[in-house]
Amino acid sequence: MHQHGLMEPQVKALVSALEQTEQLLRAHGDAWVAAAVNELQARLNRGDWTAIQTAVTEATGGMGSLRDRQLSVANGDAITRKDEQAVNARLDELVREVERTAREAATALGLRLFR
């Protein structure tokens, strides 16, 4: 079991990117994907490094992945049409940050990724 304070800096950066992503999703009424992102954070905080592969998969995947998530009025999210573009641009930045930091964490820990 790893304590958050004893993690590699790259893993801490990944947890931070996941936290920011979860906060953005929750701020716009998404509980489902936000809960999955929260679970990744919990796994990392427990020292479950398989969550790093899951984070990469979520950040690079297709339908149903974090990469696929778009916040919109049409999806029933708590967002206005005028804010959709800016909020989704920020979500895209965060998903890219999740991918980047997950890859860096894998490298730091000597983990081989599937993608």
C-alpha cells in the first residue's frame, strides 16, 4: 500500500490530472464518468499500478471512454450551449494531461503499457 505523499512525482501528477478531470465532470452534472475517474484515483492511492494502464486506455479509447465524453445540453449535462465549446476544450486538455502523466508514471515505474 502506498501513501499519496510517498508516490513517485509522476504518479502524483496523474492523480492531480484525474482529480481536475473529475471536478470538471462533476461541476457539469456528470456522476457516472466522474465516479470512474474517482475510482482510478483511489486505485492509484492504494498503489494499484494497473490503474495507470486503465488511465491510458480511458484517455485514448473510443466509444464509452473518457476520450469520448463530451459535455452538452443534448446529453442532459448541466451546461449552457454557450459554454459547451470552452468546457469541452478544457476537458480535452485534461484528458490529454491524463494520458501524458499516465505514460510518464508508467515510465517512472518501469511499467510496460499496451498502447
